[in-house]
Amino acid sequence: MSVTLADVAARAQVSPATVSRVLNGNYPVAGPTRERVLRAVADLDYVLNGPASALAAATSDLVGILVADIADPFFGMIAAAVQSQIGASGGRAGGERLAVVCATGGAHERELTYLTLLQRQRAAAVVLTGSADENPEHTEAVAAKVRRLEESGTRVVLCGRPPLTGTESTALPFDNRAGSRLLAEHLLALGHRRIGYLAGPEGRTTTRHRLEGHREALAAYGLPDPEPLSVHALYERGAGYTATRELLAREPDLTAVAAANDSLALGACAALRDAGLAVPGDVSVTGFDDLPFSADAVPSLTTIHLPLTEAGARAGRIALGMEARPGEVLPVEGTLTVRDSTGPVRERAAARG
Amino acid sequence: MSVTLADVAARAQVSPATVSRVLNGNYPVAGPTRERVLRAVADLDYVLNGPASALAAATSDLVGILVADIADPFFGMIAAAVQSQIGASGGRAGGERLAVVCATGGAHERELTYLTLLQRQRAAAVVLTGSADENPEHTEAVAAKVRRLEESGTRVVLCGRPPLTGTESTALPFDNRAGSRLLAEHLLALGHRRIGYLAGPEGRTTTRHRLEGHREALAAYGLPDPEPLSVHALYERGAGYTATRELLAREPDLTAVAAANDSLALGACAALRDAGLAVPGDVSVTGFDDLPFSADAVPSLTTIHLPLTEAGARAGRIALGMEARPGEVLPVEGTLTVRDSTGPVRERAAARG
DNA sequence: TTGAAAGCGATACCAG
DNA sequence: CTGGTATCGCTTTCAA
């Protein structure tokens, strides 16, 4: 079969224990001995057996990252940042840790399934990203699973997600409510009064918080509850497209559309274009997440800058046990970034003419 | 400690062997016995120990996916498709397999590092995506690593990447040359003659193949070699921005810009806008990858439709050993999709006026 | 600083 | 169809 630690030990004329110590670098080993071992490792082209060491050490080098959708750059950026930290250094066996990225599709059930799978792998840490399902039963089911993971030594981090009470997990929540409020205030300050709102899917924390922020801003301007101007849709471009067409059919005199995330905003742009409405000027579109490409798609864009990379990197460090105490909550604040002016309100009829 | 298979066996009054058989479902077990075991598993809330079974079985439930950049939807779509297959069914222990996504940043060195890490994990399969480094030494180093992985039972799939000779890996290459040629032909047919070209980073297979296709098209029209109108840049939006500004400064009379991938195209759009050139009409921009959001960013877009989802799904199935014979090459053809008209050539001066 | 040896928890072969 | 058990390769006390 393949080369084992014993083979290396034999060649270096030391005991397996010593080889293990050299490889893990967690025990003192004399210089010359160390050299000899490393040479043997190189000579034999030896690669440690991960499962075997994980079994013996009762922990692995894997870090799980749960996201709703890998193809969505919102999660991609977070995952990349987490990985840049966990791959950077540390880890057992002088090695790097590997990121297991799991796409839940926002389905609660798959979230639990993946947590079990990661528990099975004895993952060193798990990072849960994005919005959480608000169903109390589901929340409790996740909390229970998290507790079990923690009992078996897995560190849990919540990134862009509310804290999970009764667990030791560290939370890095985003201030979605304030961000959304600022976004709406921006449109209101420009004079918009009939603002369509693309809310996310129902029953998710981000959806509710962002919608609440939006409402607060309108209320402060003495405007009626925006309920009739809001549509719920999945956080996907296609859903944003459909929802916007629906909104336009229902409320033809909108002057602006605010979206709860950038994917929805992109869909809105496409829908407006197909409806014969030019995007900058005629109807303003605002996104939320401030993804790099969004500014190209939505030339007059106002977004809330969520420091995804920073948050992901922090999550990664916490996952490695380099920061934070158990159960700590470290809010990640959003910053309003006006990418470009959304311009003055125009009469749709005129612009269309 | 935690519940083990032996505990389950005791509670179900069967041997550990039987529990293992029930859990893996790969040996016949009598109905009633099976029931009893499953009940015990549920009662004890038992979760299989992944490392232990991987050690005993000499293979794990992990599938590695190497990508250049997780935050790039090009790779995100492929990774999502691979995952949809491998998570769907099969796998040991009636369970699903987990995807380990590794971001190499296009760096050859990290590619080898990750392959070693996956070898250490005894990954069931590895999917290498995207362009390959053309340096012969590097190619040989990767091939050697792949051979070693294959020797230890890991299946290797190359998705959107050229075949690796001397290995048993299955390749699903894209026809980059033909795609790029079609793209340039499209612009030429519209009357463009001074076409800027944003090539990818030097020394990568996709860069070369796409550039060759571009050149072939120009040559067929009797145009000079486009060398002076080409700029190499990393496959990133920021690099596309910089490269386009550079190109515009050097060649002020361009009427179109073709980009070797969509990230570059997005950067080009931003650069043109900042340079005071409107995007549709004044200068045409073409992307390559046909990512969902690109059409929003580049309203007059022509792209080569690369069936990323289909290719990823096939890669996933092959990784599970459900398709293809060792060493097989299954080309994935691109299809020219004209998303929208890039419109007639206009005099830049006029458009600017 | 190094070695010997007892597990870690499942798998799969060999019997029955 | 089920049970006993050697084995997988490494980690980590405990001694020396």
C-alpha cells in the first residue's frame, strides 16, 4: 500500500512517535533528529493519513462553511475570506485547514443535514453565514445541533447571522435594519415617494430586518406603510425580475425600486429594461450588498457597504480560536456608500417619451 | 465521550458488524434486525465517526473542487453544479458526500498544495476547474500529483481544462478557441475593425486559446495581427478596468472591446463609463462566459454560452464514478448566444459630442 | 528528548 | 444473514 508513518520512522531510524512529533511540531524534538525525519519524509514522498490522525486526535483539519448559494458572490466573498484565514497558517501537522463549503439553498433541512455531516467529520469549526430561518422550531433544532457540535469540540461562528442563544457560538451580525433604513432615506431625500420594495423570502431574519428598516424610514417621512409596494421574492436575480414586473403591473407610477439584496436589484434592472424603462433616471434602483459587479449593472447605485471580506476574515480567525470568547456577539456595522447619484426624480411619462 | 457504534450495537443487541452493515447498506440485513438497529441509532442520536470509517475503509466521503476564485460566479456555478450531484445521493453510509472547495487564486503552487491536502484526506475524487498553467514543468508536476492521487484511489476530473496526458483523469474541456473566434466574428460582422482585446493572464491555457481564436477571426477578415490592441490582465474586474484605461490611452480610436471573460468585461464597462464613453453604442463590449448578471451590466452583450452548470453536473457524476471511462475526453461545446445587438458602429466623436 | 504501547472507532474478512 | 476480530495509521500518555 502507500507509505506510512512507520515507514518514515524506520528510514529515519526513530520511533513512530518521534515522526508524529516532528510532523505536528507540538513537542520538542532535537535538531538533528528532526532533520533526519524530514529528510525521510521527503525521500519517501510521505503524506500524512488525515483520517487516521483525525481519529487518533479526535479532531480534523476541516472547517465547514454553510452558505445558501455558492454561485452568489455575496457568499463567495465571505467564503473566500474565511478560507484566506484558515488556509493561511496553523492547523495540525504544520498543515493548512481545508474549507468544506456547503450550499443549503436556504433550505433549513439541508442546513441540519450538513451540520450532521460536519459533525460526522469531526470538523474543527463551522461557520454559518447569511440569514437564518425564523421559525422557532427550526431555530431550536439548529441551536440543539450547534450545542452538540460544541460538545464534541467544534467551534461555531455565525457570520452575518443573529446570535443563537443557549450556545457558545460567536456571532458577527450585520446591522441590516439600519442599512436598509439608510438606503430608503437616501431615496426619500432625493424626492422619491413611490418606492417599490423587493423584500427577500419570507421567514428569514434578513428579510424581516431589512423590511423593518425600510418601513421605519418611510414612517419617519410620514408616508403610509409600504406594504402594497412590497413584494417578497427569493434572493435570486430571476426572482427579482419576476417580482419587479409584477410590481410595475400593479403600481405603474413607481419612481424607484429598492431591493433587499444585489441579486434582486440586478433582476430589477433587467425587468425595467424589458419594460422599456431606462435604468438610470427613469426609475432608480438600489441594491443592498454592494457587490463588486453591481455598480456596473446599476450605474446609479446606492448600496449599503457590508464589509463581507472583513467579516469573513474575522469569522475565519475566530474559527481557528484566535479571537473572541465563547458566546460573544461582535456586530459588524454597515456603512452607507453612495456609489453614484441616483439623480433627481423624473416624471416617468416624460422620460419615456 | 460520545456515542460509538459499539454502544448502538449493545442497545440493539447485535454485533458492531451488523450496525455497520445497516448504516452502510451494502450488505443484506434482515428487516427486523435492521429496524432494531435504526431505532437504537435514533434513540442514542448516534452520528458515525467519519475519520474512523475513512481509516478503516481507506477512502473518505470528501470530494475536492479546485477553483481559482470562489467569489467569481464562473467557478461558483461550476462548484454548485458539482455539489448538486455529489450531495444528491450515493456515498458511503447512506450519506452524502461533502465538497471541499479550494481557492488557488490561479497560483500553481497552491494547486499542488491543495492536491496534497486532498490526498491526505483520502478524498474520493478531485475536480480541477478552469485554466491550467502552461509551464511544462508545472504541468508535469500536476500530472505527477494526479497520478499519485489516482494510485491511492482518488478519481480525478478536469472541468473546463485540457486533458492531462499520462493520467487516468477524465477531461471535460471547453472549446475556447472556437468560442472566441465566434465572438470576434460577431463584432467584425457588425463592421468593427479596431477591436481592443482584453486577454487573460499570460501562460494560462484559456488565455492562449481564446487569444488564438480572436486572431484567427481577424486574420480571416484580412486584418493585421491584433497584438498592439491586446492587453493581458488577470481574470478580475479591477484588472479589466485598468487594462481598458491603458488600451484607450494607447489606442483612442477603438470602436469595440472584446474581453476574454466576463469579469474583464465588467471592468471594461466601468472604465468606458469613467472615460466618458457610453456603453452601448459608443464602444461595444463583449464578454465570454455568459454569467447571469453580465447581461445586466453589459446591455448590448454578445457572449459565448458556456454550459457551466451542465459541465459541473457531469463532472460531479463522473467524480462519483457514474460515467466515463478512465482517461476519456468529453469536450463541452460552447454555443454562441447573441444576448442583444451590439448595434452599428458609430463614430466615437459623434457619439461623444 | 525519545521509545513503547495502548487506544481511537469503524470496516470487512472469515466463520458459522 | 449474523458474529467475532484483526486491522487501518496515527496520537499520546507513561517511562526511561
